Amino acid sequence: MSKRCCVVSLVVLVFLSIPLAVAAEELLRYAGATTLQRSFMPEAARIFQGETGVRVQIEGGNTNPGIRSLLAGEVDMAGAGRHLTAEEKKQGLVEHFLGWDVLAVVVQRTNPVDALTIAQLRGIFSGEISNWKEVGGRDEPIIVVTSPKGSGMRAAVQELILGEKPFTAAEVVSGVVGQADQQVSMFPAGITAVSLSMVDNERVRAVLVDGVAPTAANVADGRYVLAKPLALVTRGAPKGQLERFIKFALSPRGQGVLSKSFVPGAKP
């Protein structure tokens, strides 16, 4: 009898542990904006898992691939470094605005140019200005390093700097958004526009744009104009644990995490 009791007790314990195991394996999947993947999602996911037991699986892949994965049902939420298009909204996607990403214009430290205007940047990124001497620098060809196609960073440069003009045909496209500053560090004549949160190479520095430094304070008060939106995107209104995570991201605590690298703010 004692053996049978032990067996029965073991079966009961295993049966009772199944719901706990399922709960421990509950998962939310994220893909998309590299900026959020690097500087917001890891800490937000750690806090959220500590409070709920729900794990958040984080992948990069840039804005457009993340949104495609979301539409395909491969992830629960996507990170976006731009606003959703009308077509994406028609497909049922919902944007949850988080804040602003400061876009820094970066050159190598040996470059004597320390300030550029939006008009000069438009000329540089379109190729109409091709030599640094045209903007007060040395007599050498400008090397324009750009972010990969499909990234929110590239979309921001197109919208905020180029407008209707195309990227220069001589652009050097970085394979990864976060490595654009690394490439500029190797080219004395290089320039790029990238998230300030990603500028960590000691051989590069950010220049003033229209006389204003790329800081969170200057973005918050509207003085620095190169800032792109950051958002989490869901298919339809979020429910269950996904809704809980979105609410956390938008709460004062979540915005506190965001403020370590970005600029919290109301949706424009």
C-alpha cells in the first residue's frame, strides 16, 4: 500500500505542476527596430518578466522586417522607428507611440567641420555636395554612410533630411544600423546619421545641426528637429499579457526605462 500511495502521490504532484510549467513558459515575441532592441526592450522585458513571469523573446531585424513578421503572425509585437503607413493601418496594425529617438549626424573626430545646416545635409546625403571643402572642410570627397533599406533610421533620413530627393548613388550602406558609426570611424571623410543611442565609437562625434546640439533636452523643447518616432506595433488591439506589456511600456515606469536612451513624449 505504501508503494501505491507513493506512486499516486507522485502522479498527483506531476499533474498539479503542469499548469505552473505552462505559466512559466508563457512567451511574448518581439522583432523590429534595432534601437529598441538594443536600448529599451531588454530592460523592459526583464522588469516585466520579474513581475509577471512572462518571458519576452527579443529579435532585431529593423522596422520593415519586424512589421512583416508581425503581419505573418510570427511575433506578437513589432518595434517601429517610424509612424505606420495608411496601408499598414488598413491591414489592422495598431501603433502604440513610445517617444522620440534623437538622430545624430556623425563624423570622424579628425574632421574639422563641427556644424552643418539641414540644407547642407540635404546636399550631402543626396550627393549634390560631394566634397568637404564645399561646407568648410578639407578638400576631400565625402563618404556618405547610410542605414540599411527597410530600417526606421533610413526612413528618418529620407523624411527629415532628404525630403523628395533620393540618396546619393555613391552611398555606402551599412549592413547593420548600429554599425554605421563604426564605419565612419574608419573613414576620415565619412558621415552618417544614426540614433544618438548608438554612437559609442570613441573616434567619432556628433555635429551641431542648424547650430543646435543633438540632446534629449533640445528635442523635448523643439529646438533640435532631427528626431524620429519610436513605437510598439500590434495586430489589432492587444489583449492578455500583450496588453499588459504595452500598458507597462507606456506607464511612468516604462517611460523611465525609455528615457535612459530616448525622449519620452506625447504623440504629435
